[in-house]
Amino acid sequence: MLFYTHLLLGVAMYLSLGVSGVDMLLIVLLGAILPDIDEGNSKINRWSGFIGKIATSLDRHRGFFHSIWFFAILFLLCLKFWQVKYGWALLMGYGAHLIGDGITPMGVQPLRPLSRFTLRGPFRVGGPAENVIMVVLVVFILTRLF
Ligand SMILES: [Zn+2]
């Protein structure tokens, strides 16, 4: 899915799971866009400078950085050096990202390389269905807010 769809999925995830706080929202959103650091043309890749270049050189798009292992490492780092709630917030964002990429034909393999299990769906990235999904997400978010 595209950047804004991932953000909307992140907001929807945040509102659905009943967490609160601007800090939590921002970290959920970070988790929702972070996997695409492995894609050279993504916003998060360009924003992250040389770290993004390292990420693209380490593995293919929707590889390690789209796996649960990357977020397991981040979760453990949050546990050790930050706050456990931020680890959960990153995982929520990751879950939102997984849903977004998991409904596209390319799909995503969250357990790679341990398993080739692939989440896949019919909705093409940037296709007309993605626009419909975005509208549904906006409506969902608005109904949660008001
Ligand atoms: Zn992705």
C-alpha cells in the first residue's frame, strides 16, 4: 500500500485498540511506515538518509524489514532501553503495515526466512481499490473521533 494508506491504517489501528496519548499515536504511525525503509523511493527511506541506504542494501523490498523479526528486535530494544509501551506501539504499527501489504498481490512474508507463508490479497498498490480503502479508513477514523 501507499504511504498515506499505511498512515491511515496506523491511525485506525491506534483508535481500534483503545490506546491513548500523542506519543503512542506517533510511535504507532512510525511502526506503520517503518517497514518501507527497505524501499528506495519511500518517504521513510529518503527521510532516514544513510540508514535507509543501509536498509535497502541489506535485503530486498518486503524482506527482513517487513518481517516480525525486525519488529521483535525493536520490541526488545524498547524493553531494554526505552518503555515497553512503545514496543507495543511499534508492534501495533507493524500490524497495520502488515494488513496493508498483506492485501496486495505481491503480499508479505512476515516469518521470512523461517517460513514462506505469504499474506496476499487482490488489491493492487495505488489501484482504484486502494482509493476506496482510503475512503473507508477516513470514514472509520471520523466515526471513531466524533
Ligand atoms: Zn511495505
